[in-house]
Amino acid sequence: MPEGHTIHRLAQDHTERFAGRPVRVSSPQGRFAESAALLDGRHLESAEAHGKHLFLELGDAWIHIHLGLFGKLGFGPAPAPPATDTVRLRLLNPEHWADLRGPTACALIGEAEKKAIHERLGPDPLRPADDPDRAWKRISRSRTTVAALLMDQKVIAGVGNVYRAEVLFRHGIDPYRLGKDLTRGEWDALWADLAVLMREGVRNNRIDTVRDEHLPGAMGRPPRVDDHGGEVYVYRRANMPCHICGTEVRTAGLAARNLFWCPTCQQR
DNA sequence: GCGTGATGTTGAA
DNA sequence: TCAACCTCACGCC
């Protein structure tokens, strides 16, 4: 489920439901029990996202959450259902509950630790103040593939396997192109596009990348609605015809993740 | 019921 | 480069 858009949406969801008042904090599973007891009853001051990291502010401390590949956060109206033994963290107020399961990280941290996390993350297209120049400085002198750079959270924060595949397709860039061979214009366009796509991802809570104006050759051929719920060009469409040119979408492993691209539409 | 894979990251080899 | 971690939904028997 989680690329950056999911986490920014979760920050919004927490703010709407919990911010500005006391919250009950518990860890039915027990693995966050000690910290939960310490935080229980505090006001939730704010919720913030940077890339795939979520921060919940409770008094002078933060809960740092990273969903990893499997983590999920579920919300619902009170009363909360009986907690099962996979619920790492439960937030509760008179109107709402939120359950966290399977996260890679759920930890109580202070301001200094939070700052350190921000510092090791690259700019995030969903954070308005973040500067794409910082990413460009690394990309433009890198001999690493663009595909790997886009997934490197130190370079750019929030992009995952779906947005990577889709944004490279939308800009006709071969994933194996090296960072140093990307033009400044291409990078600016990629960043701007990610900001638009991911912002829409936050709004819709899913990844849609297909635009009618990008489908001149696909009249009457509906884009695939992937299992993840969004409309995409190439992600998980291996061996299916490209929506634009009809060439079979290719797939390959790269750094332990599956890469998808159209060998005709995307150029070195 | 079992095996698999998934929008992620870390740390050891 | 690879294993480890965390959970759940799906396909196949």
C-alpha cells in the first residue's frame, strides 16, 4: 500500500480525527506497550509526513512510524473492534480509532532523532518547501541508473516502485539511463509531474497515472486497473501491450524490486 | 490448508 | 547481493 502519497494522506487522516485533543494510546500486541503507557492521555498536537515516514506529535515526543512493505493503518468510528494480537498501536478518542499493524518502525523518538531522520531523507515532492535542486545535484553526477536513483530515499523521498515505473514511462525515459545522462529539463519535468501525480494520489488515496491526453493510440483500449486499485501504464503489466504503442511491456529485477517499462516508448 | 508475493528498509556478507 | 523483518490476500490444492 504505501508510497509517499499514502503516508501524507495518513498524516491528514490523523490530523482530522485526533489533533488538538487527548488520545488514548495502547499497544494490544504489546511490542509498543511501554511507550504507549507513557503517551496515553496526551494531546496529539500534529501529524507530519516526509517521504514514507509518518510522525505523530504527542507533547514533547513523537511516534515515528514507517509502514515498510506490509504495514497498514486502519481507521473507524468508535467503538473500536476487539483488538487482535497484530495491532501494534491503537489510538482512540470518543469518536475514532486507528489501528497500526505490521509496521517496519513504530518508535518513540525525540526532536533530535526526528531531525536526524529528516536529514537523511531527500526532498519530497509533496512537501512544498522542498527543493528539487538537492536531488538534481546528486542525480546529475551519478553513474547509477535513474530507476535506482528514484527509489533511493536519500535522493528523493516518497517515490516507490509504482511511481517510479509510471513517471519514467510518462516521460519516455528508459529506466537504465544513468543519472548523469538525464537532462536538467527532464529532471524538472519528472519532479513537477511527481508533485502533481502524488498530490492526486493523496486526494484519491490511490495511484492513478493514466491521462487521456497520453492515450492517443489507445482509443477504446481501457487502461488496466491494477490490483492496487489505480490506473497505470506499465506497473505490473508485464507482457501486456503498451497502451500507447502496443509493444509488450517488459519486466526485470533491479535491486530486488520488479521494474516495468516499455522498450519502445522509453529511450536511453 | 499451504505457498506466494507485495506500493519497503536495514544490515551483514 | 542477500536474508531478515512485519502482515495479509490471493491462488491453488
